[in-house]
Amino acid sequence: MTERSSDLAGAAGSNGDTSAAASRLAQVWAAVINGTSYVSMSQDEVVDYLGGLSTRIFEILTGDPFNARPAWDIGVDLVDSHFTSSATLERSIALLGDEVRQTMPELSVERLSAVQGAIAGGYGYALRQRTLHEQEAIREAVLDAREQAEAALRASEARFRALFTEAAIGIGLADVEGKMLDANLALQQMLGYSLEDFRAYHLHEFLHAGDPESTHEAYRQLTRGDREFFRAEKQFFRSDGDSVWTNLTVSLVRGPGGEPQYQLAMMEDVTDRHQLQDRLRYQALHDPLTGLANRALFLDRLARVFNRPEPDRRVGLCFIDLDGFKVINDSLGHHIGDELLVAVAKRLTSTVAPNDRLVARLGGDEFVLLAERSTGTEQLIEMGDQVLDVLTEPIRIGGHQLSVSASVGIVERPVIAGGSGDLVRDADVTLYWAKAEGKSRWALFDPDRNAREVARFRLSATMPAALEREEFYVDYQPLVALADGRVIAVEALVRWQHPEHGLLAPDRFIGLAEETGLIVQLGRWVLEHTCKQARRWSDEFGDDAPFVSVNLAARQSRDPALVSDVEAILRKTGLRAGQLQLELTESAVMGTAEDQTSALRKLYDMGIRIAIDDFGTGYSNLAYLRRLPVHELKIAGSFVEGLRVAGKPDPVDEQIVGALVTLAHALGLTVTAEGVETAAQAERLRDIGCEAGQGWYFARPGPPAAINRLLAAQRRR
């Protein structure tokens, strides 16, 4: 950032007050345009005047809702204050592009371009109106000269000749048939023809096929005498082949009897303004770093495809995101990252040969290939493969050999199958799939998969309200002592009674809760609900009441408020700590961070039981396991499966279960086997040394009333 940009940025950053920034911008602005236009103001007066315009510019840029139309008036005001040089406009527009972007880096390119364009449009309009007034004065002078010809013919002709000759705009005179009679010096210089050259032409010869039909029709009406004049912005070609853009006014001069007699053409050279507008239009539609089409141009081209649907026309998108670009950008610097983006843009452009394809940069390291007339899914897959291929070879930048890959989301379909917004959304979703599946690959849009994911999203979106509406409830499954069949504990299992989808098991929503972070809120609700029920059992059955076991998700175990939440729930429900067991999966508890281990230790020290669920299905660091604050291991049901048949246990499963039990006992832990479904399993597990079992053989999960019946029957025995 330049020194003046830094000052300006600082001024604009104070509590949203733009006055200091506007003042600074006015000073810079006055210095930039000094000497480009001749105005009757001192330099200090110019600064004060531009200060007011600068304040209006910042108000427009930060307005909500945004409306660039008032910037048009700023362009008009500049012309009204006699800042009429094309250099003044060009430098002013360039200054806004450079300085305001530095002052307000968060400002969108579209907003700034719209304000720049409006200022340029207002400026051009005012300048044109000023010229038209001059032209009208000339036309009136011509008519006045004719009306006063008899009274002061020589004086009138002298005045007209002076005006005709010295005028800054080009003036040409032709007879009613269009044969050129005269051209002033300005017109000769503008088009590069001598007066003799002009007299060899007819006016209609300066019209060409590229002109709008409205211009041709207006000229025909004028030569018939059906209209007095017409105006148009028209392109002329000089004698050397270059083009000149003009504001053209052609007027009909009538004779004493009202008959058409002459044609008077007046032309103002607006080439500089036209080129400036072209540059602004290009900048608004192209990425300044890579020169590729930007998001605005891409969306415009895509919209045109859908706005003019044709039978059997197909369209396709390849959404592209570079893998690992952030690492390169952060480690080697943004200048290396920018050069890498430019190199990638060139390679992607090499894959776009036909005219009906477009490559655009959407921002950051995201690109898109648009096939406006796709021939089918195979073509888009081929394009995806080409993208991956062109990025295979490393890119050398600044002495670095950079390897970059990309993930590509592909969507291809008939134009009539949806809108442009649907196409972009689906391509973005598919790009996410490619990223999730390992990167450096393409993924093809699958409507069935998308429907499933949308359903999952909608389900997750309704979870917070479902908690408030109490759509969740808890079932309980007993843990039975294998030695005597007593119910020693119950595991809490949450269910969701969804109003549309019916009863949902945990596997339908626990994963969603984990992904969205709602698992902490849901887990807190389950814990409090279960502890309240455990307190009821404690009050009713005393020492015969079971302890309750509550599953703790991995994200819950990392929650900083876990210990305080558990303490608060125990205090609120009055449940003793020893009557609560928290279950964590093996993968969640192994390799736990130091602060998580500390939380488990605090819970352990409070007297709360800690169990490792599904033990044996993950990777266990046994040296680490011996240091964890754990009371119990729960063996996964997959290992118990091989013990279903009496007298014919699977030898491998039997060995695994025996080893796990031996390990647990060596660490001073008790063992509960899950998935017990037969008497043979229960008997063999008891013989191996398991303290408890859990499964359908003993009882299915059910409401608290079912546990009440088991405990009551147990008391009677």
C-alpha cells in the first residue's frame, strides 16, 4: 500500500466515520486532476469542492441497500463545475479504483465498479448535454443566419463561417441528396479526410452495415423531410482505418418554403470516453489477476443459456477447487500463490478450445469450466480428466517446484431440467463430494445421493426444535450380572419420535448431531433425563436400584463444560455420583488430549464410573490404556457372535474374548459383553470370566416401566 493509501485506510477505519477518509480522498483527488481541466477555483476551493463529492461517494459505497444511481449525479456535478477534460475523468475513475479499494478492502468489486460506471455515465451524459446545447446553438445560429440573410447577409455569413470554421466539434454540410458540400477543419482532422476528399462522398456513404437499423431508418426519415433531426452514438472509420466513436446529430435545414434544402451533421469525438467505458466493462467482468472471466460474467453467460432454452440443448459445469492451495499460499507467500493461480489459469485455458466453453475464476482458488452446448455427460467427464491431467506436471515458480492437484465437481443435464441456480448449487455440492472422497479426483452429480443428503440436512435442521418440542425420549436396556442374573445397571438409549418420519433409531440422527455440534445439547438433555429416572429408581428400590450408563459422544468428551455440566446435573437431580456411568468409544478415549484426560480424571475422582464401549473394534495403545481413569470395558457384540451355539464356539472369537477379559482383569477392570442373544453365549461368557452381559437374551431396550417390572421381580426373589 502506498503512503497516501495507508493514510486513507486509517482515516476510513474509525468507528465507521468516513469524514476523515473523504477529506483525505479529496486532497489526493485534487492533486491527481490538477491541471487537467481549467476551472475558476483556487486549489483550496477545489479540495473543498471534491471533499463534498468524496463524502457522497463513501455514502453511496456503504449504503444499505446499495444504490449506485446517485453516483451518476456526481459525474454531472463535475461537468457542471467545468471539470470537462477526458483526462480528469480517467484519472478520477482510476483513483477511485486504487484508493477506495485500499481504504475499504472488504468492498465488493461489483459495488465499486457500479459506482465507477455511474460516475462515468453521468459525466458522459452531462458532457454530451453540454455539447448538445452547443450544437443547438450552432443550429439556431444557422437558422438565424438564414432568416436574417436578406437584412444582413454578409454579416450573417461571416458569423456562420467563423462559427463553422472555429468550432471544436466536427461539422459537415450536405445537400438534400446527401452530397457533401463542406466540412470544417475539426471534422477533417477527426476523420482524416481533406475537404476535397469529403466533396467526393455522399453523407449516406458514412453509414455502414454495422450501424443499428434505427440509425438507418432515422436518416431515411430525415431525408424525406419526415423529421427535423436525429441523434445517435455512431462509430466512423478514419481514412487510415482506425475507428472514431462520436455523438452524431444530423439536422435538416429547410428552404424559405419549408422544403428540405441541406443536411447539417455535427460530430463530437467521444472515443476516449467509449474506450474508458469498455475498460470499465471489461474490468467488471474479468478477474484482474488471471484475466479470466469472473463470477459476474460466468453467471451472465449461464443465465443466457437458460433464458433462451432450445430443444435438446444440454449444459455442463466443472467446478474446480485446488487441493492444498492454502498451504502453499500461507507458507510461501501470497505473491507465490498469485503466480500459481495465473499458471493454473493458463493451463485450464488450454483445455477450452471450442467457442461454446468458458473458463472463469470464481474467487480464491476456485475455477469453473462452462460447456454451454454440452454433447453429454461423457464430454464433461473428459473435461474433468483434462483438468486433472493438465495439473499433473509440477509448476515452477520463483525457484519452487510446486505440485498442485484439484478436486472437480461435474454436473451435466438438459437445459430444460432446471435453472441456472440449481446447476451451480449441484456443482458446488458435487465438488464437496470430490473433496470428501480424497481430493485429486472428479465426482459426478448423483441426484439420489443429493436427495439423501438434503434429507439428512433437513433432519439436522429440525433437531433443535425437536428438543424443545420434547420429541426425544429414552429407552433403557439392562446390564445383567452373569453370576446370578441380577440387573446391576441399565444403559440409556435415546430415541426420536419424529412427527413425519416416525420412530428414528440413534443411527439415523446421532451422526448428524455430531456433525452439527448439536450432540452436546442433546447429550446434556439425555444425561439429565436419565439421572432424573435413576433418582426415581434409587428412591423406590434403594440399594437394589441399578446404576445408569450414558453414552458420551466424542464431541461431548471434548466439551470444556463437560465436568461442570455433570456436576450441575447430579446436584439438580440428587443422584449419587456412583450411580452414574459414562461410556466412551474406544476411538474417542484412546489418544485423548491432555485436557480431555484431565476431564475424565475429574469425573473419575468424583466417583463416576467410566467405561470404554465397543472395546476391541478400534486401535488400542495398551500402555496408554493402563493410565486412563476407567472402571469397565464393554466388549463389542461382534466378538460375542461366535459364541452363539452351545458346544460349538468359534475358536477365534473365543480366544479374542478370553484375551480381552484377561487384559481387563489384569488392569483391574470389570467386563460387560454386549450383543448377548442366546443362553449359550451367556454361559460361555460367564465361564470365561465376564462379570456382566447385555443383549436381547436378557431384555430388549424399553421404557422405564419395563425396568421397574424387572427390578420388582428381582426384589421378590
